[in-house]
Amino acid sequence: MDVSNIFDMLKNPQALKAQAEEMQRKMNAIRATGEAGGGMVKITLSGNMELLECYISPELSEFKDIPLLQDLIRAAHHNAAEKIKEAIQNEFAGSMGGSGMPLGNYPGNFPGTEV
């Protein structure tokens, strides 16, 4: 994306708003599930990092090592968040036209796509 394209976009705020809304829609549609402990703990996040599901295996219901269970939950959450960040980079790197602009932690993917 060259500088003239950026200026063209700024001249048309409605198109810029529509593009931003489309990016937000894509970001909200992403879903990623992270796992820890061999799948005994699973966390599913949305593209805007909202916690959608938290699965803890019934095998852990009588687990007495609470600090270890907490570590498994954190690890599953981290795994899901990393998948979302990767999906964001993949989704929006092309739409940025190879501008090299950092995308940060903005989620995004096509609707119905699981990561």
C-alpha cells in the first residue's frame, strides 16, 4: 500500500468506515481453541478475546493440585490467544497490501473458520 492509496482512503470516509466495519466483522467471527494437559483443559476465545468456552475434563474434578490446574488453564488461554494473533496476521496482512504496518493484537478471520 503506497502513500497515495492512504490519502485516497482518507478522502472517502464512508468507504473507510465500511472497510473498518468489515474488518471488525471478520475479527468478531474468529474462534480459536487452546489446549493444555493433553486436552484436559480447553479454552475457546473469540476474535475480540472474549472467553466463549472453558472445558475442564471430568478427570480433573477431584484434582487436589489447584496451582497446577490454574497453570493448565493459563496455558490453554495463552495457546488460544496465540492462535488468534496468528490468524489476525494471516487475515489482515494481505489486506494491508504488504505495507509492513504492524497489526498488533487485532483478531480477524473469515466467518465459520476454526483455528
